[in-house]
Amino acid sequence: MSGRQTILRLRGRGDGNARNRRLFFLVCTMAGILFLLSLQHSSFSNHHLPIDQTFTNTHLDWTLSKAVTATNNPFIENEGGLENSETLDLKNKMLQSKVGKKEEEKEEADAKEVMEEEEEDDDKSDDVNDAIEKEEGRFEGLALRDESTSNENEASEEGASDDGVHKVALKAYPVCDHRFTELVPCLDRDLNHKMKLKLNLSLMEHYERHCPPNHLRLNCLIPPPPNYKVPIRWPKSRDEIWQANVPHTFLATEKSDQHWMVLSNDKVKFPGGGTHFPDGADKYIAHLAKMLHNKDGNLSSAGKIRTVFDVGCGVASFGAYLLSMNILAMSLAPNDVHQNQIQFALERGIPATLGVLGTMRLPYPSKSFDLAHCSRCRIDWRQRDGVLLLEIDRILRPGGYFVWSSPPVYRDDPAEKQEWKEMADLVSRMCWTIASKRDQTVIWAKPLTNECYEKRPPGTWPPLCSVANEPDLGWQERMKICITPLTPLSMPGRTDLVPWPKRMNSPPSRLKELGFNEKTFMDDTIAWKRRADLYMERLRAGKQVDHDSFRNVMDMKANFGGFASALEEMKLPVWVMNVVPISAPSTLKIVYDRGFIGSYHDWCEAFSTYPRTYDLLHACNVLSDVYNHDCSSIDLLLEMDRILRPLGVVIIRDKVSLIEEVRKHLNALHWDLWSDVFDAEKDEVSDRDERILIVRKQLWQPESII
């Protein structure tokens, strides 16, 4: 913010009405400029902010608005909801704010200084009007929740903290228009069109991540759709969900003969069918197990197969029926190909994410999955010298399997036979071998060692990747047309991982690649078990959690996956999306080696999932990371709210100052149904002073719908 704030003493009427009018006009004008500049500076459109201009400046800007001093506890829910008050004209509001702060004394020199600047008043007034028009344009297309509470910088009543210091709390954020109830900011094809991106559709670039620039970001809360209900709990949710929560019927009619889903009154039911398994995913899985010589029909092979990648997953019934075998499948499909198929999967409580095999690597490290699956996924694996299949090879463990259920496997017409011939040639040059082939399915196995690669004739295509190629880079990294060799450290490959569930707490060999030892791993595991026990103890004490309250969980900074391991030890019916920020050490490989799933991500951007995905968000030092990388903490809170389900829980562990700043946003975010805050104990993971905030989100609707 620029300009000098002149300290003005307001004198009696005897000094002349003309001078008073000029002084008041100048004060209003300058205050308006400061207010609008600060509002623009702290808004959602400001993606990259200096560390001291995130929460700090937001707090200072809010104090410009009229705030009533009170001693209300910000953690006690208001029976009447947000206060209703008359909307004040912007200039009048700033005038009242300044009059409320007027001082009793002022030097004559200040008044003289004001007189010299009066000639600039007209220009400054024009600047104010231009700024107002700019702000109005920035909220075009947004439906504000209430005229009296829609201003993002409007302060609510102050509350006295434990130390007696009054702190201004944000009153309300704008509410997005109903058109944005399913917005995924970085996977929005309407936005791609608006940005006039020149994307190659044949390479699926229009389904890849393209995040909005600063001026196109929406600074608002994503509302739930009309008639939204609290999701059905697991395991019942596997087979049925509320139709109002995902109001799309295309799949029920288009795929009715394949039994993807069926409409039943106010619910959507999932019989477990799919394009390739209309008789049920359970029978199909048993068939695959027998192909791998598991006579009991259990595909896990006594715990050897734990992590699965399912591409082109439909509504993720394949992944749903693997869960009973203690197999975690990362189900992946592009946004809106089959009208929100991934949203259906997540609403059911099945691990899934939005993504595509296009030009960029998948957001996973090398050697992550025990098995990859494509059942009529409509991908031509031969294209571009097999680059897509090479990406599958990169994320498969040594000895891992690729299951391909597709017409070319069994049909005899010339086109299908030619595709099979070319596919078989490609995988043989990649050193894959057929583990089993029966009926409509073939299962290939990736080699365990480099021996086959080294025996290939010189010039064989695709080549081995060079030493300079980092196989674990998985964030906004272009795919490479090369085979990722097996490093000596990984040999003999998949067999060095103990079966599940022992794998969960066994130190992986890849710890050494990151410079960690087994003691560090075990200390982390023990510390997170203690921390998770404390979280659940506080939630139970507040009567906020039952055994089945949570299903979809995200750890926003997972490190080794200790939080996920602790929840697994509790036998809670949850799965965890373990996110490793790109700014942190590449520990996601350790997460996968333990038998969990996750993704790389940059928390300066939106996550690749639909709104209202997760029941529990866990953020340990994520706010500190956002500060350190000059990103907006307001953006982060709005993104967390977007992906958090109504009645969902957020656990934030961070520096005391950051926790206290977050508390000012609870009412505005509707995270005020219940809350608890307490100091964290130092342990093996952290020896700094930290505070823990646990909050619960309300189930709310815009007043226009109510």
C-alpha cells in the first residue's frame, strides 16, 4: 500500500465548514484507496505473497473495517448464525472508521500539509472509482451469501483471547455461484478455453493440469449442491450413495447394460459391474487371482500385492472390491469423461483421483505399485513409441504385474490381431514376460533385475534412461521415451518388501537413497502413533467421533506415512491420501514401500479432486511451508474447505502464531461447529513450540437455496 496517512485533528465548527468538508473528503478518499488496495493485496487473486503479507497484512486490513469490541468465545457456535446488519456504502464505512479513530490533538503543520495536497483530490477520487469498478469485476459471476456478510474483508465481532488480547475475526467469505459446486480449479476445461490455451487434444493435454492465473482465481467458498446430505458411512457407502450429493444420471442410463450404477429413489446403487465385468467385480478379481495361481481367489497373494494402479477406472468398482483383500487401488480417470465418475468413486469411499496419461508423468515415484490394471481403458499403448506404457513401467515395482483386459487379447478380426501383435512386440522389447493369458485377459510381469535390459541388441528401442534422468520426479515432469533401469539398491526388487501387513512398519531399503536410517524411521512411527492417539482422545472427549466417522482421509504433509500407519494400527475403517509436497524430501517412495498410497503436490495450487472429498484433513506444518514459499495462506484455507466434506474435521499442527491466525477464519469458513486448541508436546519429530487446532465444519447452504 502506498501513500502517506496524515494524522488529522478534527477541530470545532468555528474553523469553517469548507475546510472540514475538504478534510473529510480527503480522509475518505485516501482511506478508500488504502482499503481497496489492501483488499486486492490480500485476496484470492494474489497467489504469491511475501511471508509477512499473508495472514499478517490480512489482519491489518480487517482492522480498517468497523469492528465491535466484544469478549465472545470464537469457538462457541452462534445460535443465530452470522449476524445480519445493513450494508454500508464503502465510502461511508471508511468515514465512520476514521471518525471513530479521530484524535484529540493535532499539530498545525499537519493541517497545512493537507491544504497543500487538496489540489490532488480529484485525481484520487477517480482512482477510488476505478478501483471500485475493478473489485466489482473481480467478483463477477459470484453469488454472495448475504449482502451484510459478503465482503471478504469485513470483520466480525472481536474476541478476547486467553492472553486478553482482542483479535479481529473474519466475518464471511463470498459464496461461489451454484455453477461452481463441482469446481476443480486446475482441471477446468472452461477455464482452458477462457485462457485460450493451445492444447493438443490427441495428446490429452486438455485433461492435464492447467491452473488459473492470479486474476482468474475465485476467492469464494464452494457451496454444496441443493439437498446435499451427510454422506452414507462406510462400508454401506460402497454400494449406495445419496443421489443429491452427486446429481448426475448419465452413467445410470448409458451403462445400464453393464451394471455400473442404478438409480433407486433418492439413492444411487452400485451393483459392482463394469464394462469388462458386467457380472461383478468380485468374480473378475477372483478370475485374475486364479490366473496368478492363487487358488483361494485372493489377488493379494498372501500380502505380496498391496498397492494397485487402476487406469480408466469407471466408478472404481474394481478398487472397491479389492479393499476386502487388504489391497489399496489408486483409481484414476480424467475429469468429466464419464460425468464425474471419480466423484462417484470418492463419494462411495473408494481411493481415487483425477488424472490422465497424456504428456506429463503421473504424480508418483518410481517403483510404487505392485500391479497396474487396464480394463477396456481406451488407451492405445502403442502410440508415441509406447511412452504411456513406459510410464506404467516406471511406476511398477520390479516383478510387478500389468493386467490388460481388452478386445485385442482375444478377438480374431484383422485390426485387433494387428494391435495385439504390435503390443506383444513392444512389451517384449521392454523385457516384460507373459505371466498368464486366459480368455479376454493377459497379465505381463516386469523383470526383477537389469539382466534382460543388458542383453538387448544395441540400438533396441526404447532405450534405457540415462543416469541424468531422475525416475522419482513425478510433478509436472514430461514423460520420457525410455526404460527406467533397476538400480543396484533396489535389487532383487519386489521380493525385498515383506508382505502386508508387516510391510507397514518395516524400514524400507529405499530409506538409504534419501539419507535416512532405520532409527529415524522407527522414531517417526512411534511419535505419530502417540500423536494420533492424542488427536482421537481429544475428539472422543468432545463427543465428535465414532469408530466409523471417517473414511476418506488426507495427510497433507505425510513424510514417511506415520499418520496413516497410526490410523491403520487403530483399525479405523479409513484410507489415507498421503500427500508429499514437492518442496519436501521425496519421501513418497517410502509411503508406497510401506503399503500406502499418495501423491506429490504443490500446495500453492488446487488438488486434483472434486469438492467435498475428504472427511478428515491433517496438516502438520503445511501453513509454515506455504509461508516459506511465498504463497497465499488464504488460498490454502479456501482449498482445504473446498475438498473438505460438511461435518468434516481438520487437524492443524503448526507454529503458535499461525494457529492463532487460522482461528480468526473459523466463522468465515463455517469451521465453527466444534473446535479444540491446545499446545503440542515436543517429541522425536519436532522440538519447536507448536500448537494443535482441531475443528469441525458445519453443514451449510447458501441463503438463496435455503
